[in-house]
Amino acid sequence: MKTPMRTVAAGLAPTVAHCVRLPAPRGGRVSPWGGPAVKLALALALAATAATAATAQESIVVLKEGPGKDKAMQCIACHSLDYIQMNSHFLDKAGWTASINKMINVFGAPIPKEDVEIIANYLVQNYGQPAAK
């Protein structure tokens, strides 16, 4: 007859993939959370996760002032303003216009068609690449 076994985490690595099998205590019920070593490992992993989450918070993005900023603020209905800064490195007027139209036509962004040109002008003036010469 086999002895009942329980699994106990062997290390404190955040990705606990290695386990050691130990015999279950005699006559005692096996806790689903394991013994003190597992509880300590779980507590340390939870503390490490909380510390990482606290340091990985995003900074608040504020759009530059300029004509059309109020229309460009419609973008936050669907995504964060980080996307504007991320795309600003490679989009010119045609790129911004195409991007806005894709947001409307493909993703259903609630932006009136008459605002496309205003938003594209704002984005190219404040975040876009200069027009090719």
C-alpha cells in the first residue's frame, strides 16, 4: 500500500515549477495549502507581486495644449493616451488620418467624421512627423 503524498513547493521562485513530494502526516488531514513552507512561499510570492505592481504603475499622460485638443480627447473613450505618444514617432498627417479612420471604421470609435481632419491636424502639429519634402 502506498503512503498518501502531498506536494510542497521546493523554492521561493516567482514561477514555482519545481515541487518535492513528501509523505502526508500520519493520521492527519492534508491541507490543500500545504505546510508552513508552502504558506511562507505563497506569502513571499504575494508580497513580491504587490511590490512589483506598485512600481509598475503608468504615469499620467496629458495631451499638449493646442487647437483640436478637445476633439482629440475623444480618443480616451476607447484607449489610453499612451497610444498617441507611442505612434508619434512614425506617423505623419496621412498616417494619423488613416489611423483615426481605422478607429472609426474598424473598431467603431464614436468620433464624428467632421472631427477627423481636426484631430489629424492636432496630432500632426503636436505629435507627428513633419511632412515629407
